[in-house]
Amino acid sequence: MDIIAALMDGLWIAVQPHNLALAVIGVVVGLFVGALPGLGSVNGVAILLPFTFVINEATADPAAPMIFLAAIYYGAMYGGAISSITLGIPGASTAVATTFDGRPMALKGQADRALVTAAIASFIGGTVATLFFTGFAPALSAVALDFGNPEIFALMLLAFATFVGLGGDDIPKTLFSIFFGLLLATVGFDTISGEPRLIFFNDREQAAVMEAVGASTDAVPFFDSVGWFSRGIQFLVLAIGVYGIGEMLWTINASRYKITMSETTISGRRILSGIAGMRDAWKGTTIGSLLGFFVGILPAAGATPGSLMAYGVAKMTSRNPRSYGEGNPDGVAAPEAANNSASTGAMLPMMTLGIPGSPTTAVLLAGMVIWGLEPGPRLFEDRPEFVWPLIGSFYISNLVAVLVNLAFIPLFLAVLRMPFTILAPVIFVLSVIGTYAAYDNMYDVWLMVLFGIGAYFLRILDYPLAPAVLAVVLGTTAEEKMRQSLLLSDGDFAIFWNPFFDRDGKGQEWWIAPVTTWIALVLIALPVILWAVRTKRARRVAA
Amino acid sequence: MRRAEFVTATLLALLSVYLMWKAGEGPEWDTEYVHWANTGINIDGSGPGKGFWPFYLALGMLVSCLWILVNAIRRASPPSRSEEPFLDGYAKRMLLLVGGGLVGFLILIDLVGMYAAIAVFMLYYMLILGRHPLALSLATSVVVPFWLYLFFDIVMTKVQPKGLRWIEDAIYTPAGEFFRGQPLLVIALFFLVSGAVLAVTARRARY
């Protein structure tokens, strides 16, 4: 009953005019961001995170900034389908699977039906997942309250290990990305000893560089910051660099500004007939809603694999699998329900354990830290005035998203015709002004653009960058938890892997950290094991 | 692409070695410090030193880079098998024009302030790279920074750089004096009217 009462309170706060307005604006922004090719939820959330600092100050409501960002997240999941269906290219990676059947439906003249199916399936997926979230989150956070430093470090290790074991990207490049992100988080001052490290330029060297480039802080304030790297590398500098600048450069190069769209007309009558047509898509919706949530919870999985997996399962269990890929409504409903469901699922470990599983939730987590909240199990105990309105807003945002989506499909279609040569400079400008607004410092803006250009080069060479973004967010906490654990064990790593390691001299057994560590180690070793098995099998076949 | 794979992995490996070295450095004021001393796991019974974590992370980066190089030699990764150029003619030109434009934009911020720099950058991008009509390019490059100015500087008082002193005095100070005194409703009206101007220009240009 407690949960229901708390949820009702939360819903009441979520429908307050300022929160409702933020949810509507967030959903509309998210729909645009999701629909525009080259931009997904993570780009929208990263580029617009600096705007939430002002929302935080203006509303004085702890949940308001997060309601805005979560609405963008949801909106983007809905929006991805619009371009997948009408343009044939996914608006975001989360909507890749939607193109498989959405595009054939559009080519058969059923674009309106596909769009309505996607919207309704998204709504059902999102709502089912929010119900699960409401049930699971308080229970999980109650369990997590007993976690100590070794447990939390082990969970972080697991989050990174899943990227290696299940990420599907080039393994050494994924590992490089994780190590690099964690290392960036160590730049600046060591939180435990308080000493500077990896600051590269001391004051004297910095002054010499300034003199060499002919700039001085008095005349022209290039790099106007004092103590460049001793400020540390701010998370948003990397996130906006990668997702604002790098991704945009990559999209410009890949699309060459040329995107063509199939003509679609939509009317109230067509929307109604589309809703009636949902009876052909109930199976995909159910599979997507259920599967998506649990895949979303897993670190490194999230909405993209969730939607692909849901599509696969829907096809596999279908009586007529051949109709998939030819324009089957179930093939649109399954991935769309799944990506919405997974995006809610991904919030579960972020909110209850403080460990994000995807780049978008990593940005959300970083935002929470900046607004002065401490994500993790204590959040549910200490900050109910933040948690429950946010959960309430999940329900509201879903409803707002489906209504806005259905009502304004023609408008979104018009916006999708906007030339990329107008959109791209706007994104660049928002990235620059957002970074400056966040840190009041041109040095961070320069660093952000340099990261962006670097990210573009690495992206061409297939280096996955999402693990680096995640690692920068988790880096400081991961190091702190590891060092505090080792302090407890006198530098003995057995505290992480041995359940019989005596932590407090009372002979107690500790199972959570070791089990998690071992799962993480198996996941890291998994690709090597699979490779060995495959080679052995190949040899046997050859023999 | 193959050559780029080798060059990038080698450069990143060198960076890793440099970072390992830097991680072992001690504080500037400690003249008796021996290099690498702070990378130990249990220094004087008080756990790992401040260089421990960065040192082993950089080592992890180095090992990953060597692995990437081995894969590249074995042609196991798609870029190392690709015969396509790393950056073709279009990509090089795009990088020069867009990346160069961005760098120019950042330099301009220090000279003419954030909003004037945005106007110049938008105009450059739309007119020269996008080849949009002059009227639309001009309207967009005035309205977009104007909106951002109203949002950041006026409504949220999140002040952005204003460039050289005489430019600040000539443009931004009078603008600030005019807009800061206005009620929120008037600001919203300015926002909407400028948006309408943009919409009309776009329609006339058949967008």
C-alpha cells in the first residue's frame, strides 16, 4: 500500500503545471531529436543537459530537471520510428529494427498504419515497463542498501564486463574505450590524497604556452581558464564532444547531406483505422513490452539490442515468419514496444544502484550528481520527493508522448524535410553554448570540440565510444570504491573475489561481491572462450 | 583505412606509455620523491597510492592498443581489411570546411562575443556550405542567436562571453540595458515575433 500511496503523491506532483509543461516540452524535443537521423536520445539528453541547470534553479523542484530529461528520453524512443518508416533510415539506433517492417509497410502505402502501430506499441511498452519499474525499484534499492564498497565496485566491474562480453563490438577497442574513459576521470585532483595528478601543465608551463601562442589572459582571453587540466575533465565536455560534434561530423560524412523521404498523408480517420489495426500487432507488442524491460536492465544492453531481440523473438515465434520483412505490423510493434520498455528498464539500475547501463542513463546519472542528488539505494529512502514524482512522470510522459505523437505526425514529417545544412550548424551552436553555460569556461569549450573531432576519427575506425562516456561518469566512484575496499583489506584483492575473506575480523562470509566479480570475469573471458570453442570446432570439421 | 588503423593504434599506444610515465610522477614540491613510488598497491599500510589506478588504466590502454595492432596485422578487424581511404576527398573537404568553421567560430567568440560569433557561423554554414538563399540565411543567423540571447542572457541570466571590450560596449551593453528591464511577457513577444519573421522568410524561400 505504501508504494501505491507514494505513487499517487508522485503522480499528483508530476501533473503540477510546471512539471506537466516540462514533460510536454521534453517529449516534443525528444520526438524531434529521435526522428532526425543522426541524433538519438543520448545526443538530445547530452546537448540539453546544461539547460536543466537553469530549470533546476528556476523551479526549485528537485524532480523537475529529471522529468524534462526523462521526457526527452521517452520522446526520442517514439520519434525514432517516424524516420525509420518514412525515410527508411532509422532516426536513432534504437529504431533500426523498426525499419525492417516499417519501411516495407510505407512502400506499400501503409505508412500511416505503421506510424500509428509504432506509437501505440510504444505507449503499451512504456506503460508496462513503468508498472514493472514501480514494483521492482523500491525492492531492489532496499536490497542494495546493504552493499558496501567491494559490492559496488564489483557491480561497476560487471557493467564494464558486459560491454566486453555482450557489446558485440571489437573487443580490444571496447577495452581501450573503457580504460581511456576511466583514465580521463582521474585527471585533476586525487579525491583521496588531495594531490594533483595528470595535470600535464603546471602554472609555469601553462604561462609559457600562452606566451608562445601570443595570447594573454588580459588582451584576448583564449583558453581563459587558470589551471587547465587541474580542473579535471568534466563529463559533459566528453559527452557533448562525442555526441554533439563527433556524431554530427560522422553523420554529415555518411549522409552527405542527402536524405530522401517517402510521401505520407495522415488524417484523423486514418489514425482511427490504424488504432483498430492494432489487433494484428498485439503479439509483437506483448513480446516487446516484456522482453524489452529485462534486456533494458542489463548493463550495456539497453534499447537497441532490446528492440533487435524482440524483433527476432517475434519473428521466431510467429506462425508466418516469412511475412516479416515484407511489412508485418507485428514486426513494427515488437521493436517499438521493446525500445520504450527497455529505456525504462535501463533506469532501474541507474536509480537504485547508481550504475547506469547505457550512455543515455549515464548522462542522466551525471545530471543527477550535478543537481546535488546521490543516485543509489539511499535515493529511495532519503529523497522520496525526487523519486516518486519522477516515477509518476514516467506514466504521464508516456501518455503525453503518444498523444503528441499521434496529433503532430504531419508536423514532424514537415520538420524531417528540414535540410541537414540548417540542422547541423544549430546542433554545433547548441553544443558550444551549452558547454559554456555549464562551466563558464572557454577552455572546456575548446576541449569539447577537440574531443568531438577525435571522436569522429575513432568512430570511422570502429572504436565504440559509449563505454568511454559511461566510464567517465563511473570513473571517480569506481576508483574511490576500489581504493576504500583495498584499504579495508590491506591491499589484498581477495576482498573482491573470495567470499571467505574476513573483512571485519568476525569471520562473516560475503557472497555478493565475489559472485558479481566472478560473473564479470567470466563475461570478460567469454569472447576468448567462444573463440577457442569455434577454432576447435573448425579444426575438427577440417580433420 | 588499413594504414590509419596502424597509425592510430600506434599513436594511442605512445599516448598510453606517456600517461603511464605521468601517473608515476610525484608532487612538484617533493624533491626526494622517487618516480613510480605512488603507483604501489599498499603504501605504508594506507592502500594504493594516487598513481596506482591511472598507471594500471594506462597499462590497460597500452595492452589494448597492442592487441588492436596484432588484430590489424592478422587483418582481423574490418578497418584493417578495408581498401577504402580513411578520409576520401569529400570527407577531407568536409572536415576542413566544417571543422575549420568550428575552430573559427571558437576564436570569434573571444573577439566578438558568443552571439555575434553564432551569427557569423550560422551565416557561413547556411550560405556557403548549405547554399541556401541569402534572405533565409540572414534571417536564421540573426534569429537563432537572438533566441539564445533571450534565453541565456536575459531570462536565465546565464551570461555568455561578450568579446573585446569595445564590442561589448557597442553592442551587448545597450542590448542588455534594453532587454533586462522588460517583463517576461514582452520577452516572449520578441521571441514569437522573431520566430514569425523566420517562418515567413522560410516560406517565401519555399522551404
